Amino acid sequence: MSLLAMTFKNHIRKPFNIVSMEDEFPASTIGYEYQDLDMRYVQPVEARYPIDNILKLSDRNTLAVVTSHVQYATGFRQDLKALGEELKKRGILFIVNATQSFPFFPINVRSMNIEVLSASVHKWGFTGHIGTLFYTSSLFRKKYPSPWAGWMSVAPEEGSLIHTAKNTPFRLHKTAERYIIGSYNLQPLLAFQVAMDYLKTIGFQNIRTRVMELTDYLIRGLKKLEIKIISPVARKKERSAIVTFTLEDKNKQCIKTLAENKIFVGARGEGIRVSVNIFNNFEDIDCLLKVLKSYDSTEGNQK
């Protein structure tokens, strides 16, 4: 995102703004704010971001909309195809952070009119902290040159391995290679390939089905305990592998108690986030619900 912010600042002279979501993970927005770009944030409606609300905040000076496919704090999953179609009509760039959805939930950058996509793969990619996927369309690369370059970014002259001439014109690669400014570590890429091959053997549709089964079970259990669910769960197409709930002022103590029982969840905003995965099962969720049941929802004490 910082690379994009520098790109826009260097190549666009007229006033412009970027629209994003209030609940975005900082990685989606800090880069733009640091470059002092005009940022506008859509406010959530019951943890959702209706497309109409995004469009209402956009105007003729809106250069881009930056949104996560799945919001990290609530698990809300945006309809990328519908939003992408509307942004294309208005000539607005579509920039997507897919960190909380890739590779479980499919993304077609062409049919969704996505110009730029990034996704850190340490969470759902089964690979650890190896880096971030970064995609740009060919039209984007042509219109918005990279703000930096290194020896691997340059397309060498015919018959040459690398560009070595000094004070002579050169061009960057037309492909995403232009963003590679130096030598990179191949081992993480091999690990990523192994992880993807493993997930493919399971099948991404099977993974999505399993995730929904587990979150269905969790949601039913939370409702039975009359625990307030923050995540928007009424529409299955807006759900993900993340479910966030709240025990109000007991959240902090609950997270501590869960950890003591080797159940690990996250504090996110005013809620407690549960992220289920393919290595989880119904028994895991039962263990979570058992601890939650021990909390008195009215007296503020653990039973």
C-alpha cells in the first residue's frame, strides 16, 4: 500500500481522494495517510459496508477505493464483483486487501475489475511470515509507473543477462517483475508452493464448506447462550471463517480464561474474534462454548 501511495503522489497532480473502510486493518491505510493523501472512511452499518454507502462517499475526485475482501475484526465479506462493477462504471480504481480471505475464498481479478490486490499469506496460506502477494493489472502498470526500481526491475537489453550500462536509457519490465528491486529468498516461495499444493489436495470448495459448517455450529452455540454476535451473520454470502462476539466488559477476562484452557482467540475492537480453520472440529468449538457458558451474562462474574 505504501508503494501505491508513493505511485499516486508522484504521478497525479490534480486533487484526488481515496475511499476506504473505517474498520480496515492499518496495513490497508497507513501508507496513504503517511503520504498525506486525502483519505475518506466509510462508517460501518452493523459491521457491514453496503456498496451504496461506499459509492455515496465517492465523488468525481475519487481515485481509488481500498477495501479488504474480508474485514479482519468482524469477518464481514464484501461482494467484490458487485462493487468492482460499480467502480468500473465510475472510472475508480479498485484496490483489494485479500489477507483475510486468500486462498479460501475465490477471487477473479478480471471479472471483479480489481486493478491491484495484495494478500499476506501467513494466516490462511499455511506458510508463515514469508511476505505478501502483490498483483497489478497490465493497464495499471502502464498508467502508474513504479516509484522505485532496482537491478532486477530493469528489462535487460537483448542478449544481456542484466542491465549494466550507466547514464543510458532503460525500461522496467512490463510484468510484475518491475517491482522486484533485488535478490529475494526462494525458500519461502517453495514453502508457499507446497502449502498451496496441500490445500489443493483438500479442495478449496471442501475447505469453504467445512469452514461454514464450523461457523454455523459456533453461531448456533453463541445464540443459545444469548451472547451478542458482532459479525454480520444473517447473509451467508457475507460470512467468512471469522466470527466475532462480545461479552462487553468481560471480554478481557474471558480471553485470558480461554487461553488458560488452551483456546486461543483474539481481542479485536470491542469484540472477541474466533477464526476457525480446517484443523478445527466441533469438539474444539464445544470447548470454547463450555468456557463461555461459565460466564454470567448479567452479573459480570464467572460462574
